[in-house]
Amino acid sequence: MYKASEEKEFYKDSKHFLNNQPIASSYDRLIEILTYHEWRYAVKNDPVISDFEYDKLFDALKEIENNNPLLIRPDSPTQRIASDLNPDFPSVKHLTSMLSLGNSYNAEDLIDFDKSIKKLIKEEKDIIYNVEPKFDGGSIALVYENDFLIKAATRGNGVEGEDITPNAKSLKSVPLKAAFSKYGITKAELRGEAIIPLKIFKKVNKERETEGLKIFANPRNAATGGLRTKDANETSNRGIEIFMFQLSYAEDNDGNNVLSSFINHSDHLELLSDIGFKVPIDGQLVANNIDEVVKFVSKFESKRDSLDYEIDGMVVKVNDLKVQDRVGSTQHHPRWAIAYKFKAKQATTTLLDVEYQIGKVGSVTPVAKVEPVFLAGVTISSISLHNEDFIKQKDLRIGDKVLVERAGDVIPYIVKSLADLRTGDEKRIQFPKYCPRDHGDKSKLIQYADEAAWRCPICQFGRDNIQKIIFHVSKAAMDIDGFGKSNVERFYELGWVNDISDIYNLDYEKIMALDGFGEKSALKIQAAVEKAKSNSLQKFLSSLSIHHLGKKASKLIAQEINHVYDLQSWTIEDFTNIKDIGPVVAENVKAWFEFPGNLEMLQRLEERGVNLKQTEEDIPKQIREDAPLSGKSILFTGSLQNLNRKEAQEIAEMNGAKNISGVSKKLDILVVGEKAGSKLTKAQALGTVKIMTEQEFIDLLKLDV
Ligand code: IVH
């Protein structure tokens, strides 16, 4: 979406702006900058600035707009009503909008907030507040009907979210049944936050590292991403827990709203806790007035690091539900609640040295070795410096005192060097000209025009790149079960694997004889390697560690070719003619195929039985010519007797149909099971929908059930 050079400029300008240095045409630029950071945060799940910094930029934009309302552009982030919804998940409308919170940063802000409420209700008496932690994770909404969990959704754009019911059901902190009926509630919607305890987060990242998968930048990204995986097992494996903090909708048997038949927000929390939900306990307090709130939030801030999960502040809510109703909400946030944001976590330490690590695609990453410093619960001794430009921009020198921050993030970064404290003995950092792995004079580092990273051409294209082999066997690539990083490293040391083709040429007799191996474990690896040989072409392409060629682009390319070798003659245009493939991917793949060593490796792979041809799995389902439901939209309703719903939808899709979620003119086929209700009536009324029974569906596709 963005060029690396643009990203660099956005980052630079953000920091300029935050440091009060002027940037050109601030209003337009601010919109571009914020739009970029929103994309990094919400689409890429990989923010480059802290929430605190984002808020500051956002507030600056809002201020410009408040002063010049005629200036407001419709694409300003302040005007955002819709956000990026992932089309892979069906969308679901929330029963009540999921608003966000206004922010406060100090005691004065909180006192102003208190005053504004008193003014709105025209009363002077003390307001009672419920204070609770502001969890730093991903929002989730749950709907229960007749005590059963029927729906779970992400926040999405606040009005509609993504239906993640199967994923939520995999989480043990989400009760599948909860006794709302005990309180006369038939239908309820509640809100909460998905978080990952720090201990578990570290474990998950360690495992991912072993498997050669990309590690998560912080628990929040791992949690929000985890809610939206396509595999509910993956959601549950990430150790996600859900804290519920709001009962947002409650209806009795007659359809009456009974939310405010309770007196206080804290009663809602007690109710939720009573029927099995995890609610905030540490850091929850009913405060009798704003002064108590101010004291409590600052006291709790010092306890922040002793918690086993990340919080980025506290939420202060008017406790009395009637008062909440009276003050109401703006379009964006309730007037009865405010977030109190904690300060970023910072410490100073000394920069001792810089080491250089070589990544999967040959990029050389500088890593600062610092005097170990205890910061927000962990001791930090290594900090990534990203690339040479980062070092230059920050003018970092060996021996410098540096300011280190962990702003809600687990990964620390160097904010700046404290130049005033320099003694004159500091040394400038010399970025290496040659690869730190000594390949002789061939290893001069190169830099692509639009990239900040320096790369070693041998590590990038050559035969000795162990990281590529680790990636190749990992779950994210060829998924060779039980192989893993440690075996790759071991076989590499032994000289048994030099590139990925050697994975398919191992001598299992020799492996059996290794320390720590037995017949069983060696045969297990052998079976997994054999299995991987028939992987789809898209999997194979994405396992090659070609720079920028990820799963999606591999899939698109695999649809277009019969054999990997076809790509040898492809031009840049052949690639970019495919929708969603850009010139960067095109150039990288083309360059890869121009390197003779790679073609030789492909030949060895083929000789060793690895599939390099298009498979059934690579052919897009909807264009398979013989598909009986080709091009049709389909919907299943009622309870099916022979197939489960998900199975039926998958079968329909495999036969060319597109599953849609509602009855409209766009619907071609409605398959009705028992007790079909309003969907059937609606389809009959439309008259354009073909209605078939489950048996007719089974017969049509000649299914064997
Ligand atoms: S109350 C209408 N309480 O913060 C009230 N939100 O900026 C809306 N959050 O998306 C939220 N902890 O996911 C509330 N104790 C808490 C919270 C909390 C975390 C998140 C929430 C929301 C965001 C609001």
C-alpha cells in the first residue's frame, strides 16, 4: 500500500510534528500521516508510533478543524465512521453502537470532566464514579439469547463488526451459557476486551520463533489478530482472555429494555461476575467523588507493572445509570465516561555496542546492546535499531545515554540519545559495508532504491541462508510438522542441509543415529517431509522467501501458471496484469528467477519429488468449469439434518457457489432445513429465489452422506 520511502517520511514527519517542528501544509499532511498510522495499526496490526502519540496527532487535527470548520475534508480521520472491515468475516450489526472514549492525561482533565457532567445535569453534588482498568487489547461484543451465547463480534466500525463467533467460542473466559434469565434478561449484549497475559504472550512468541514464524510486536496485536484468525484453534492457542466491562443492552421477555432497572454500572459488573464472566477486579473502585478518582488513578498507575497484562490507563465512568442516560453520548463517545491515559514507560540507560543480525531475506538489522535496565516488568539489554537511517536520524553513538520507552508495547525502542550528557568519548556507529557473515569480497551490502535496509546479496540469493530453510519448513510455509528451527540448525551445522532442496534428500538412517533421535522421531520427520512434497503450488511459492512474495500474491500467481518454470519467461507486465500484484512483487519474483542458483535448486527439488505444478487447490473454485453451482449465491436456513452448516457452506463454495448471509434479490438459492423461519417466507415472497430442500442439495451435488 505504501512505499518504504513514503513510510519513512510519514514516520519522520510524525516525530517532527510531535516535537513541535513545523511540517509543510500541516492540515493535509496531518490527515495523510494519521491515515497512514491508522493503516499500520488497524490493517497491518503493526503500529510504528504509540497510542499516546497517535492521540496527540489526532487531537492536533481536531483542533485545526474546530477552529476552521469550513476546512474539514470528508476523508479526515475525524470524520471516520466506517473502518476497514475484513471481507473474510461476515459482518454483524451491533445491537447498540460501540463508541470509543474521550481521553484525559492529568488531574485537571479529570476535574474538567467532572465539571462538565455537573453542568449537564445542573447539579452540584458529588458524582459517584466507577473506576476500572483500561485494558490494552481488542474490543469484543457478545450477544446472549435465552442464556446462550449466540454471537460474538469485533468492534469493526462501531456500528457493524466482524462475526467471530466460532473464535470467541474457543475461549474459556467466554461462557457458552450464562444465567441472564436469573435477572429477568432474555437478550443481552455485553462488551469487553480480549487480552493476552504477559507470561503467556512471551511463551507464544518463543514458540513462534522456534517455528520460524514472525513474532508479535505486542500482546495487543497478538490478541486482536487472534480474534480474527480463520482458525479457532489458533485463537485459543494464543492464550486470549476476555475481561467484560460493559452491559450495553438488556431486554426482558416482552422486549422491554431493562438495562436501567439496575441502579449502577457497578451492579452490571457484579451481575456479569455473578453469572460467570471475568470482570475487572484489580483496579476497580467505586469512588465517591472526583478527588477520590484522581488519587486512585495515580496510585494505581504505580501498580501497573505488577499486573500480568497490559493496561494503558483507567476508565472513569459515572456509576449511576440514570445519570448516564441524562448526560448521553456524542456521536463518538459517551459523555459519562472518560479514559485516563497513563504516561509512557521510559528509562535511561547506556548504549554499549551495536550488533548486526541477518534476516530471512538477507537484510542486516542493527541491534543495540544496552546496559541492562529494568523497565515495566522486564530487564532490557537488546533493542532493535531497525536500519541505518534510524541510527542517523537519532544521531546515536556508542557510549551515549539513551532514553528507552515501552509505550504500551512490549518491544522497547530508543526514543533519543541524551546529547547533553555526552563526555566526548562517544563513538560514531559505522554501519558495516560487508556482510557480518564473512563471505569474502562478494558480500558487499546493497540497498534497493526504495528501501531503508541494507542487504547481503549472498544471504539474500545464495545457498547458505539458514533462515530461509527455517521458514521453508515452518507452519506458515510448507508446514513440515516436527522439523522446526533446532533441527534445521543442527542439520545445517552437520552440512546435511545447505538449501531447501536438501530437506528432501535427508538420510534418515543417519538422523536416527543422532543423539536425541530415535527411530520413531526420525520416521515422523520423514513422513512429514513426504507429505509436504505434494503441497499446493501456492504453498510452495510462498515458502521460497522471495522478498515481498507472501501468501496472497503466491495464491494469485499459482492460479495463473501450470508449472513454476513458467515464471522464468514472465515479464513485469505479466505479473502486474494480475489484479492486486504490484511492481515490487513483480520485480522481486523476476529477479529470483533470473538467479541461476535458484533454477538449479528448483531442478533438485523437482528431482526429489517436490510438487512444482498447479494442483486442484490452486485453481480458483468459482471458475472450475464443471462446478454445478458456479456463479450462484446461496444461503442455508433452518436446521440441516445430514450436514452441519459450516460443512454445507464449504461444499457449496467448493462447487462454485458464494455464501451470502441474507435474503435479497441477490440470492439465487435458499436451502431449507427443518424449522426454517422468516428467511424462507421472505424468499418465497421475492419469487426470484430457487428454494431447495437439504436432500435436493445433496442430490444435486451427488454427495455421499
Ligand atoms: S468502556 C461506551 N471500559 O477502550 C463505553 N472501554 O476507547 C465504551 N477499553 O474500544 C468503552 N478497557 O475496547 C471501556 N474498562 C473499559 C475498557 C475499555 C478497555 C477499550 C474498549 C474501547 C476503547 C475505548
